[in-house]
Amino acid sequence: MMHLFAQKRRDYIAKSNIPEQPIIKSNDMPMGTKFTFVDFVPSYKGTDTDTGKPTYHSFGDLITIANRWLRTVYDWELVNCETGITSYLRDSDLYCVSIWERQTRDAYHQGVKDVNGPYVESALSVLRLWMQKRVNPMLKIVNLSYIDFEPVRLSDGSFENLDHVVARLNNEITSADGSSGRIINIETVNISSETRDLTECDPELTVCCNLNEIQGILQFVRVYLDDDEISKRMTIGFKDFIPEHLSGGVFLKPEYESFSNISDRAMLWLSQDPELIFISAETKEAPMKSRASLDTRRMRHYLAKSGLDYIRFIRIWFGKSLVDESPSTNDRRVSFVTSKIVSTKHTDNRPMCVTIEQTKLTVARWFDSIESKLEIKGGKFIELFPKSKFDVKDEIENCYQAHNMFINRTKYLAAQIYFDVGPTIGVEKVETIKYALVNKQTKAVKSMYCTIS
């Protein structure tokens, strides 16, 4: 009987392990929506002839498939891109992603659990496109490309920091043989490794290591471009807005500035310099052993089960034109960029799990409900670690221990939407922010959080 079962399983595996195209998650777009996201998921590509191991579509393959898809959706406009992570439970002998068990609790799960037998919980890097309905369907289609800038390993075994990586980025995009495409957005991406020396980190790999075996993380900078549009000559920069320490420490739990406050400071800083060209923003987490050791520019991090605290901060990517395009700064467009964290609301009779598809519906409802016409700048998913499903709202404001899964092993994914409110609303909002910061007032949580039942 066992022999018959084993034979049937071998036959099933043989029939199932046939190479397939990347999976496009576009069928679950809410009806009538005007703002959404589409995931491009890698799958089994073939078997390596040298190692005999299965190979999967690279990130470059996902970009190629995305460009083909973009040419078929004339009524949609690309806003920005991101490298997302999706969790799957898979049989180690089955290679095609389409038959893997996608973790249904993508947006809320109890951390990583050990799995018996051949089943392994793995993470896939997906290409996520944030899309907005076109006003003019006759506008041109984006020809998407990307460039990755990895930190170089130095002679002492350490890696370059973010300043050095951005310096190389600027040298390439401003050189004669560098990229001439328009920059769509920039992001800092994490690569997980099963070894502490981080020798296996490759930005092109899309099937990450076993989530139970992660030892360290290496970051790199990914720049998305539109190759069919000439870029303005500009230099690229970034600025990190780190929460200030307010009180506590040593024997008392430290208190840090709220997430709303650092978001306000970021908006205020952008609005004060009309020469700044907003490119993108991202919410990041950085580990620290002490306040003095915190360095958000480090590109390598080791995972430790104890002894590390985590701080959430905001990173703004911006450009400054190398050519004076206007005779006076008064003619320049000032950015009034802020964000809203959109999440599905939990109630007593609602189950704990919130899928990516439900979050997609919530994002669409939020966009339909906004009163004024906003200029959407982009969207990204952020990770939150609440103690329960009812603590998500408070956790959004928390910048301390914001990413410590070893202390709190629940993870919640929420969508953070960045948009420009325009000068009419922006000028008044900036004055309110100035007054609040001068008087050390803390904004209400509702300014950063939006829930939809």
C-alpha cells in the first residue's frame, strides 16, 4: 500500500514539474477601481544542468513579463514599483509555484513556524506594480527597466554604507554611458541569507531561503526607470527621518517620537526647498544595540534573537536638477507629500487573517472615498508587529521595537500610500505642522491611519 502511494506521488511530481510562465495576479482587481496594485510572481523555469537543482524566474524575467502586460492595459498608468515578499508553504519536491500553498494569511500571520516533513515555508520576491486609471488612454506606455546597486565588500570584510552606494548611483546616471531613462522610483531592498558571511546574496534571485534559516540581511538600492523617456539631469540624494528619543531608557522602556510626527517632519522638510524633486519614500526599520550605535545607512544586518532593538524611520529619495530650468525659485513646484496607512478594520466577529486580496479591496475603497483630488506618488507595503489584531492602530504610531519578531511573533502587512496634497491644502498643513512642532504637540493617530470595514 505504501509502495503504491509512493509511486503515485512520484508520478504526480513528474507531471507537475513542468516549467511555467510567471504568475500575474491581475484577476483579483476590484471591479470599477481606479487605484490598485498587481503582483508578478516567479515560478519554475527549469532544472540547472550542472547542479540538478530547480531554477526560477529572475527579477529581470519579471520585468520582461510586466512590460508585455503593460502593453495590453492601455487604460492603466504605472505610478511606481516595489519589490514585495510573498510567503508560500511548499513541498520541497514540487517546483511550480502555481501548485504551492500560498499562505492565505499574507497580511496577518503568527511569524515563522517549524514545519515537519518535506514542507518548507519560503519567501518569494515579487514585482509589484502600483497602477492608476488613466485620464487620457492615448498617453504612451512605460518601458520599464531597472538597475541594482549593491554595496561593495571592503578589504576588512565590511560593506559600503548607503552614502557610498548612492555616490556610485550618481556617477552612473550622470555619466555619458549611464542610464538616460526617467527615474520612476528608488527603493532599498533586503536580501536574506542563510550564511552570516552573506556570500549567497544575489538581487536577481526571487526564491528566498528557508525562512527558518535566515542568518543575515544585505541591502541594495534598486532604481526603476522608464527607458522610453529621457531623464532630467539631476543628482540623487536621500534623507532619513529618525524618531527622536523623548524619555526613558536603561531601567525604563524608552519612549520615542510618534510615526505621525516624523512623517510631518518629512513633509515640512520637502516643502521648504522648491529645488527638491520628490522621487519616492519608504518606511524602513533599523536594528540598534544602543541609541549611540544606530546607523540607518548600514547595508548589512545580522539577525539576533536577543540584544537588539528596532527603530522605524522614513527615508525620502529626492533629486536636484543639474540644470537651472527656471529663472526664479518661485516658479518651481513645491512638494507637499504626505502618506496614509490603509488597512482592513478588525472587528470581534472578523477572523484574524487578512489576505493581500482583501487589502487590495481596502486600498480601492480608500481611493474612492477621498474627498479631494490628490496626486498619487506611490504605494508600498509595510510590516507591523502588533500584539493582537486590535492593536494595529497603536502599532502604526510605535517607532520603537517596530520590527522585532523575536519579541512579538505576529506580522501584519498594511499599505502605505504616498500622495501630494497640493498647495491649497499643503500650505495650511505645513503651518499647522510648524506650530505643532514648535509647541511639542503630538498629532492625533487618525491623521496617519485609515481603516475601512
